[in-house]
Amino acid sequence: MHLMPVKIPVLDLEPEIEFLWDDLLSAIQGVLKSGQFIMGPNVKAFEQEVAAYLNVKHAIGVNSGTDALVIGLRAAGIGPGDEVITTPFTFFATAEAISILGATPVFVDIDPQTFNIDPDLIEPAISSRTRAILPVHLFGRAAAMDPIMALAAKYNLKVIEDTAQAFGAEFKGKKLGTIGDLGSFSFFPSKNLGAFGDAGLLATDSDQLAAAARMLRVHGSKQKYYNETIGYNSRLDELQAAILRVKLPYIDRWNEARRQAASRYQTLLCGLPGLSFPAPGAGHVFHQYTVRIGAGRRDFVQQHLAASGIGTMVYYPLPLHRLPPYAAGDVSCPAAETLATEVLSLPLWPELAPALQEQVAEALRQALVI
């Protein structure tokens, strides 16, 4: 009898939720019984616990990763007429946050080996209007922070790290999101540390930037009803903070499990024709395990895997400078444009069984030799 292959999603949150079920229920019930749902004790405690984990002075909870970018940029003084250098190979929110503030994202091409912004291309893009660099630690791997910070010092620029996909990742012993002036984080449910809805965070060692961010997240006020500037309604939800507090102690264990799963993929997929692997990187937390499939065969391979019951994702099918809000600009980022046609993210989560990875690898091998 022929057995259909087990369906393998690109991400499965059920094992994590099942493992934490009792603690999650207790945390949620505690919030419900308290009657405090906005900026309560769990938000304060979570901010303290995250600050300790990241080894920074300040952690400021906000409503989402996108809000973290907007508020972080604005706290850093970014506004109309300014330019912010960033990557075109990322989620739309990275550039959107810049544009929301009336500033202009200046797209610099990526290093095809790391998928992150190419530091060698940043300096030629700096102009008299440049005020900041916004590197993205894509898929859980650190951008090249040494040359980025050196350029920022040379030209007196702010650095706001987009760490949405890299919570817990490191660069030379420092947690990502703590190297620049500000780090922005997302706790979207699919992230390595995920809430059960939208949630985000800013991290900084600057008292001034932290005070600005705290004021901006509550309608521009330090004291309720005494609003000093136009701000936002961007408070971290008490329920989400309680859930994140349950999960935070396990993040290093989960990130290590992701590294082990990535290593197994590397072994299983070694030698397959037309396939390129993620470049090794110390401190990588593999939010995604993303391979490259050349010769115009990526979409065919994805369809073959889907027919075999294996879920995959394409992050991202179009680089940002090719999307309608930015397509009018005369921008050339050939590496990002090539990768957009080749990248494919395979199933990955901390509890992913080796047997399922073997099934993914076999299906991929079959697709590549057709």
C-alpha cells in the first residue's frame, strides 16, 4: 500500500504551545483576574527581563515591530527630508517606517552570501541628507556591524537595527539590537520569540532615546493628559507581555535547536545540484533556513514540494525598490533582484524532527534532478 507523505508545514507552533500550555493558561488567567490590560505589571516586568537578557539599560514595549521601527526612527530624530540607508531585501515595514516619517529610504544592494546589506556599498550612498543607517539582520543572521558602526561614527549617523527576525542572535558576543543607537524587535507569532498577536520592543542604552520612545508610544506624553508632542497609541498589550514572559526563559534553548536543525539540513542537502546554502555565520539563530535554487527553477521546485505535502515560503518575491511605492526611483540592486527569484525557505522550528527533515531533503532532491 502506498502511503501519502506526512504534511509538513513551513512552521508548526503547536509543539511549543503544548509544552508551555499550563504556564500560558496560568499567565493569561492572571491577567484576566487582575483587570489590568494596558501597561500593567507584566509589561513592566517583561521590559526589565528583556533588558537584562539583552544587557541594555532600557527596553520599551510597543504595539508591533513596525511601531518599534517608526518610534525608534523618530526618537532618533529622523523626519521629513532626511535619508536613511537600508536594504531592499527585507519585509516592507523596514522602508515603510522610514517613509511614514517623511524621510526617504535609500536602498543599498545586498551581499548575496549573507542576504544582508553590503557594507562596501554604503559609503557611496551617503549624501548630505543622510541621517541614519538601518541594517536588517535577515533570517536571524547578523549584518556586518563593524563597518556599519565605523561609517556611522565617521559621518555622525544614527544606527537603528531591524532585529525583527533575530531575537537572541549575536555579533561578536553582543546581542543584536544592542550594537547601534537603537534596536527594534518584533514578536509577531512566527518569530523566534513570538507573542499570540502583534507586539514589539525597542532596546537602547541611551537615556534620552528611551525617554523619547516612551513618550511617543503613549500619545506624546510623559504624564497622562499633559501631551507634549504628537505621538502614537502603541502600548504593548498586557496579555502579550504575560505570554512573552512565559516564553523568554526558553529562547536560548529554542535558538540552539534551530541551529541544530540548520546543521542537519546542511548535511542532508550537501551536494544537491543547483542548490546553494546559507553562508555560515556565528550567532545565527535561523529564523528561516533559506536556500537558493538557480537556473530559474525555484518556482518549479516549490510546486513540487507542495505536491509532496511540504510547505515552503518565498521571502521575498520582490525587493522593495521594485514595489509600487518605490518603483519610480532609479535604483539598481542586481543581487537583491537575483535572490528574489532564487530564495526558498524550508520548514524550520525548534522541535522539527530529523525524520521530517529527511523527508524534506528527499523531496527536494527529487525536484532538483527532474
